[in-house]
Amino acid sequence: MMYVSETGGFAESNIIFSANNSEFYAHELTHIYAQKRFPTIPRLLDEGFAMLVGGSGVFDYKFHKENVIKYLEESSDVNFSNYTEPYERLYIYEETSMPYMVGALLCELILKDYGKEKLFELFESDEDLWVNLNKVGITKENLDYKLKFMLKNDAQQPI
């Protein structure tokens, strides 16, 4: 996205390319550390963790999460299992990548329910994404329900 958007970026070989008019881009920096520590991290969880920790573009995770909550209130046909390919360009409100947010929401849910150690265990796995997520009770069939349930509860409390 760094070639298309003024807020995108790219990380490779310990070099961060930033198009957010800053020397610091937390999202891409998170990729550098995560990929070095977890070389087989699943792509969806890698993008999700970077979104959770560093936001995306010029906006933090809270902003993007609020966008998703708002979008769910306006759209009744959203199914999160349709947004698991992290590099598809599927955006809401022009700023929020739905695949990145599915990954971030998964990371947040796993952290809340199982803790950091379990999340890191999933980061270390080179198994298929769904085989990996099934270790924490997440399947294609229940993903939508679990993420919407978490978001509904979060919407009732301050983010």
C-alpha cells in the first residue's frame, strides 16, 4: 500500500519503508520483531498482531476497532470468515482493512481467553490457519459469532 496510499508501509530485511510521513511506523516495526521471533507466524495473525500493537496507517487499533463496531451496526450481512486473506484490499471507511482487523480481533480474543503464551504458541505453528485456530476453539463456522460477541461486549464498555 505504500505505493498507493500516503499512509502505507512495508517491512523487509530489517528495513522499514514508511509512507506515513514519519520515521516511525509501529505496524511495520512489529512485523520486523514478530517475523524474527516467529518465522512461521501465520500471515493473518502476523498482520493482525501488527494492527493490534501498531495500528495501521496513521490510526491506532482503537480507531480501527471503532470503525468495525460502527460498520457492524450499519451492515447486517457482515461475516468475518469472508475476510481471512490478509492481502485482499477489503476496506471499510477507506482506512480500515477488514482482513487486518479479523487478524487483530483474533489476536485480542486469544489474548483475553488464553493469554500471551498460547498466542505465541499459535505464532510458532506452521500448521494451516484453521488447524492452528482450532487449538483455541475457533473454526470457520464459529469465527463470526465469536468476534461479534467480543465486539458487542466491547461496544458496551469503553475501548
